[in-house]
Amino acid sequence: MTPNIAVIRIESPHWRGFGLWIPLFLLWIPLILLSPIILLVLLGVCIGFRVSFLRTIRVCWDIVCSLPGTDVRVCADRSKVLVRVL
């Protein structure tokens, strides 16, 4: 399953935090349009480093599909940043 939405929440002791919903599925449209160029560049890099092209594609796809469920929390000086990928 590919990631569809990212939620970013920023909190600070000086002001009330806000949540920002980013629709990731809208990023797939330009990615599909740029995919021939991306694949050619990736093929050139794979040939240059002598790495299997199909295995590289598979690893990239596995990384993208494992993003849903990612939950990153950072706290510093009473400020908080939360990033969740749904």
C-alpha cells in the first residue's frame, strides 16, 4: 500500500500548535509524468555502480510501500514536531 496522507503537527510553549494534512496521493501525478526520466537516470546510476536495475526498482518500491505507519516525534526545548504517514 502506498502512502496517501502525511500529518505534520508542530507545538510550541509560546503558541498553540497546528496540524497540517498533506495529501501525498497528489504527488503521484507528477511522479508518473517524470517516471521515464527518473528511470533513465536510475538505469545510468545502476550501470555506473554495477548494481542490478530490477533489484534497485524493487528496493525503492518496498521503501515507498513501507512508509504508511511511520511515526516520527521530535522534542527539543519544550517544542514538539510530530510527523505521521497514513
